[in-house]
Amino acid sequence: MPIYEFKCDSCGKEFERLVFASDNNAETCPDCGSDQTHKVMSVFSSNALERQAASCAGSHGGGGGG
């Protein structure tokens, strides 16, 4: 049961929701009640991706030493 971040297309509010795998419904904005929302990449996710990319680049970085 991951927590996803959403952004409302109507008012711009960002909010989090605990989403179950069986949930297929659009999330409703807690401020304006709009169902015009979309998932956004969380700060944690983007930082984790950057660290993963950096560690992969470091492990393949031609440390010849010769």
C-alpha cells in the first residue's frame, strides 16, 4: 500500500494518498473537490533515482589505474 503524491489540475494543490492496488478511481482534491488530478513523482523517488544513476556511473567508470 504505497503513498502516492498527486497534484490537482484545477487548483494546483499537491496532496498525498495511500493507494491500494485495487483502487482504479481518480483521486479527489481535498481543497476544491475536483477529480482532475494526476500522480507526480515524489522528491524521494527522484532523489533515489539520481543516487542509483550516480552509483551505476561510478561502477562503470573505467577505473583503469595502469
